[in-house]
Amino acid sequence: MLLVTGGAGFIGSNVVAALNDAGRADVAVCDFLGHDGKWRNLAKRQLADVVPPAELMAWLAGRKLDAVIHLGAISETTATDGDLVIETNFRLSMRLLDWCTQNAVPFIYASSASTYGDGAQGFRDDDSVEALKALRPMNLYGWSKHLFDMAIAERAGRGEKLPPQWAGLKFFNVFGPNEYHKGSMMSVLTRRFDDIKAGRGIQLFKSHRDGIADGDQRRDFISVEDVVRVMMWLLASPHISGIFNVGTGEARSFKDLMQAAYAALGTAPLISYIDMPEQIRDSYQYFTQSEGDRLREAGYNGGFTSLEDAVGAYVRGYLDQPDRFR
């Protein structure tokens, strides 16, 4: 049996789908389902159990698992409840790490590219404690992920006992099916698709930095299909441990992203630009780009889908279909 925490969420439900597609029906999900229809992300899946987060540690007692894929977290970059975020994102992760260590269970977990902060220190996935300490996350979510990265790197650096495999994945800007419950945290492509489809114009942020054009703020956009492929490779490569970036290695603009959506529908772009809210201007990232050498050096050769192909597949296969769920 495998456990996927956050398994009803965006990335988690896509991992569960891939595990089912690979013939694994013995998948347990730990997550809050709530009242926002998140259960639909799992409606096509076969599951062994659905575990409420409050019962997780008791559920684990005496259980044998093939792996824990830990994706559950408060992922809103605008979260402000520090105590709740630390309890959920850091302390629970520590308890799971200890359980996997004690029971010799592989442990794959979600870190985040938000740990890099404004990118002043670059985006190199050096998992040494010294390199990690130089990073300055810009929000509570990123800091909570950074704390856990440092805790596990500290243990590794000291040669302390860890799970037989441990891998932290710094996801960049992931988009794809089953993100519909995320509200304002959905990718801008998903949030704006209905307007694009209806022929209404869409708005992107103006630039408030010299030398950067409106809509030319850049991100390393990556398809959830590529993200899941990396995790499935790790499950099949139990000798690989470390903290790795998961991005395409190519920063593209928000304008490029939206133009790709229009192209997938065969319509002309209708894009205008609005001022960025003042409350986020000082902390807004204008550029993120994964450095993926360590993942390739570890043996991953699955490659990454181009932005245009990934957007086209998402638009035609999901967003422009009556059933948008994977």
C-alpha cells in the first residue's frame, strides 16, 4: 500500500491517477474533502482508504507501506496564520519523516520553488545546509517549506538515520487538470479560460519594474503531467535521495501562457493590462526558472513538455471538455 497525503488536491489527485493507471489500487489518501467539491478530483479513482488528517498518525501505527508521498499542506502563498501553517506544513512533515525513518519507508515530499524567495540567490537546488540557509522565502508558506528542507538536510549532513529514500521536490508553477477547487490559487490559465472561451478579453498585470514589459513577468510553467512523471520515476528509483527542482528550466511570460491558450482554441488574443495591487508589488516575483541539472545528473531523462504543447493538451483535453477532471 502507498499513502498519498493531500491526495484529493491538485497534484496529489494526479499522482493517484498515475498510480491507478500503473495498476496500483492499494492507494490510501489522507486529505480534507470539505464542501467545495474536491472529492470530484478522486471520483474516477480506486482507493484503499481515505484518512482524515487528524487520524493519520493513529492510522499509521503498525501499518506497512511501500512509500509515503507527502503532498498535503496549506499551500496558499497568502496564508497568514503562522501557527496553523507551521503545525500543518512543518510539524506534521516532521512526524511523517520520523515515522518513515523508524519504519524504513521511502518518503517523497513536496517542497516549493517559493523557498527561493525573490531569486536573488538563484534557483540552484543545492541541498547542503549552508546553501539552504542563504535562501530567504518571501511568504509564510515558502518559509514553512524551507524549514522542513533545512531540517531534513541537517540530518542528512550529520549522517543521521533517514528513510531508505527521501526526496524533496521544489515544484515551480504547475498547471493542469484538477486544480479547480483552488480558487484564487488556481493557475491564471485555469482562472481565465472561461473568459477566453467566451471571447471576453482578459487582463494581466502591468509591469512596475523598468526594463520589463507589461505581461512579461516570467515563470517556469510546468505541466502537472511532467511533475507526476518525475514522482513516478522516483518511486521506481529507490536509490535516489535529495532535494530537487521540478521545472522545465525555461522561464516564459504570462503573456506567452495566455497566447498559447488562445492558439489552442484557434482564436485571436484579447489581452489588456491592469495595475498590480499595491499590497503585493514589493513581494511579487518577476522571474523564476528552475535549474534542473541535479535531477538529470541523478538519472532522470523524461524531459519536459513545451509550454505550447502542454497548454494545448490541457485546453483541448480538459478545459474545453464537459468533464474537466482527470
